Amino acid sequence: MMDFWIKAAQLLLSLAILVTLHEFGHYLAARAFKIRVEKFYLFFDPYFSLLKKKIGDTEWGIGWLPLGGYVKIAGMIDESMDKDQMAQPPKDDEFRSKPAWQRLIVMVAGVVVNVIVGFFIYTMVVSAWGESVVKNETLKYGLAVNPEFQALYPEIEDGDIITAVDGEKVENSSLVNIQIFLRGYRNLEVQKPNGEKINVKLDEEINDWMWKNDAVLAFNPRKTTIVDSVLLDRDAFVKGLTKGDSIVSINGVSTPYFHELQYELAKIEEDTALASVGLYRNGEYKELEIYTDVNKTIGFLAKNPEWLKATHTDFTFGESISRGISKAGWTMYDYAAQLPLIFTSKGAKNVGGFGAIGSLFPPAWDWQVFWINTAFLSLVLAIMNILPIPALDGGHIVFLLYEMITGKEAPQKVLEYAQLVGFIIVLTLFVYANGNDVYKALVE
């Protein structure tokens, strides 16, 4: 239970920082153009607020519902749906009285702040803690190749190593999947276990494979299967599977490496079935009959081998700036590139809400991980807010661009209905995402 509260506290603090800074972007831009801001709230305040204080024209407060925050800008159709104010004649200090270009800057400001915050945090994290990457030299047994990917490119085999992509030397083997599936790299230099190197050119079929499998993983480090811990509520615990056991076969089929064990278990058709697990314990061979679960696993966590360690590098502050900017830029690009996966069957099932976001944080407070996740979430919030959904900043921006191009404002009724539809869309996605979290917690 303590693990849950530590994760929840990190998530709450991270979102509080990001929401406040995002709304400050809107607030500062509005005040720069002399637009009145009626409310500035961290978290939502239906019916009552925890704290509030009126300073000048603005009521500053903290709501009780930690689902975001808002600024209420005078003369603007937003989630408050304040139709009474909009029915009055426009005032000079209202949003609707300002030129379209000024209103556009006000709406873009929150997203801009989130992007700047993400870039800044990544730079400071690299400066303070450096970077750790998995180099090819640490891959003792090479790479494990997804069998469906290997069917497309049989020349790439288990045990091979990707040494270069599109002519760039691979400095971090963990990025190869992302470089192929999200960044469009297509020319691979592959090194065989005997040192021979071959070149493999990927074609557009690789994208079809990605969409078909709802996945972006073709390669993983190839490692042996050593049990690190056994789940107490699974049959493996009952049958005596023990930490340190080395699993070498499933149902009589040799599985010296972890990915081979996974593939062999995946072949089992029944939701639960009795599997014969061959293993070595203290040099002695044993076989255990263990029931699989609905996820085709047998209830243990594999140990990360000692040799599979990341190489750490520290950087000067000047070097950290360029690396931080690069890291933030690619983070935004990769996240945006993955958005279409939401519309696949597996992607829709994996959409998560606060539970999924909270799982990013460790059960023990770690400032490095906290700031890395906060930077990531800041950039995610920027991308999500710029989507052209009426209730989000992106929806307002679309109508402002329409006005700037045509010279005509969208009718107020259109804006009101669009805001309502957008709110329903966002609420539906919110309920669905958090419902997924609840379902996984109960079922899995």
C-alpha cells in the first residue's frame, strides 16, 4: 500500500507542476495583451474550492478535484460555458475584443510553455545525472529477433547485432526498434556472431508488420532465463519454483534463452494448461509441472543478467544543452508517431489513464526518475493539448486560424456546440482510459 501512495504522490506533484506552468502560459499571454483573467485554478473546483484568494481581477485558488486546472479568461467560450457573459456587449479587456493574432498567441502559450519546460528539464537531468545507454559491447548473446520480423528478413537471426542504422553507428542498442519503426530508418548494418557484417535494406512491408502486430519491437537483448522472484499467487510458487532456478526447456522443447521460453508458452492454445518446465537448480536438473495463466506466463520475473549493464557518461553543461534538446525533440517526435497505434486493437486496449501514468513512477522516491517522467509528461501534454479537439487548446486554435484566413469569426453558436462536443469527446476518452486501468487491476 505504501508503494501506491509514493507513486500517487509523485504523480500528483508532477501534474501539479505541469498544469500550473501550462496555465501560467495562458495567463501571462492574456495579461500581456491586457485581457482580464477571472480565475486561475490548480485542479477543478465544482461546488467549492479548498483555497481561494482574490488578487486584483483574478481569483487564485486550489480545487478539490485533481484532474487538471484552468484559467477563466473573460469573454471566451471555454469549459465554463458562461453564456450570460457572452450575451453582454464586448468589453475592451475581454478575449473576444482582441485581434485574432493576439488570441492565437494566448491559446498557443500553454503548449509553448510545456515544450520549453520539457526541453529545460531534460537538459538539467542530463547535466545533473548524465546518461546511461546499453552499448552493443554488453550484448553477450547478441539480439533476440522477433520471429515474425525474422520471417520477413531471414538474413537477420538470433545472436546478430545491429551495428549501424542508415550509416549512423549504434550508440544505444535500446533505440534500434524506435529508429526503425518510428523514425523511418531503413538501412541496417548487421554483425554476425563470427564477426561478418552484412547490409540489410528494409522496405515498407516493415510498416505493415508493425500495424499488423500493434507493436514496435523487433529486437530485444538475448539472455538466459534465471528466475529472480516468484509471484506468490501463481502455481509456480505452489510447485516450488525458486529464485536462482535456470529454466532451459518447456514441454520438452529446448529454450535456453528467455525469448524462446516466451514463444514456446505462447504456442499453448488453452487459457490455462499444465506445462512441463525443465530447469537446473544448483547444477541438478529438475522438471516441474506448472499451470500457465491466461497471459501465457508461469508466474515469475526473470533476472536481468549482470553483464547487461548500461554504460554511464557524464556531460558538461554545454554538452547537456544540445543533448537535452535532442532528447526532448525526439521524445515529441516518437510520441506523436505512436499516436496512430491508439486506433489499432491492441493499442486501444493499452490506452491508460492515471493508473498507467502513475506506473511510470517507481515505488521509492527517485528524483532522477521523477524529473525524467515530468519532462516526458510535459511534452505529452503539449502534444495532446494541440490536437484539434474543440475542448482543448488545439480546437480553439483551429477556429482562430479559420478566422484569420477567412476574415470571419465562427458564429458563437458554432463555438458553443463545438465546445460541448469536444468536452464530451474528452470526457469519454478520460472514462475509457481510466476504465482500462481499473479493468487491468481487477482482471490481470
